[in-house]
Amino acid sequence: MSGDSLSIPAHTEHYSVVLLKEAGGAFLLQRRASGKGLLYAGRIGLFGGRREGDEMPEATAVREIAEECGVALKPAKLTLLARLLAQDERGVLSLGHIYFSEDLEREAVRAALKFRSDEGKGVLLSPAGIGRRSAELTSISLYALSAFADFGKARAPARPRGLAMLWPAVGARVPGNAGKRRIS
């Protein structure tokens, strides 16, 4: 194996999720509906979902965002954070594409917060709010926020913005962060 490619079995489920960041710095996330048999019911997660047909990952993300929060994103506004290949406890293999989109207009955020879908409703959290509510966040949301913080460090190495600095309550639980000095 060359390391440049990975063979994905045909039975793999594909999904795309998006971390949305508004122009003021807060994150638009989704409070998943309760009692509907949905994955992560009642938790705070990312907008997104499964691929339909042979849809490209970006198209899945754009469609899911429109369906779940009413925001019309263009594929060019998506930045890929990570691809995640995982097998769940049922043995189902899935390939996830995790994107972010930043500088979401405040009007779009206001409309998204009023939008209702069968899968949940929008919730706006500041970086401090994410730290306080980290126990409510899905694991994929925590992963995406961590990847976004790392991405931010790569874009602006003179201004470190690691997870432990942005969200102390989350960073303290990240393996390897215990006892590390935080910069104020």
C-alpha cells in the first residue's frame, strides 16, 4: 500500500457534517431532537447526514445544511477538516467528511436559529459556552472543534488557539493535556 490511497469497501456508509462558525466567533450547532430514535437524541452535534446515491461529500454537506437549518451554503465555502473512517459497535463501517464554514452572516444565523427540522434545532454557542456544555456535545462535535482549533493554529502560528486554550473544560479532558500550563 502506497499510503496515498485507501480502499473503501462498497458497503461503507458515507456521511458529511459541517461545523458552522458565525462572523462574531460563535458556533452554530444542532440540538438533536429527542424521542425520535435519532442518533445522539437530545445531544448537541453538527449539522449533516448520510449521502444520497452517488452524491459527492460536498453536495451531501450543502444539502444537509439546507435541510437541517435552512442555510444555503455554496460548496466553495466549505473547508475539509478531516475524513474519519470508523466502525461502530454494530460493525457498520462509515466514512465521514468533516467540514467547516466560517464567517456565516448574522442574518443567516438568526434565520437558522428559528428554523425547525425533524432532526433538531440550531443552538449558538460561544467558545466559552462550548467549554461549559462539553458534556452535552457529541464525540464528533468535540473532534471537529479540536480539529478546527488545530487548523487555526496552522493558519496563524503566532496566535496559538489550541483546544485547551479556547475551551478549558474540554481541553482538561483531552488525553495529554492534564497538567499543561494554559496561556491567558
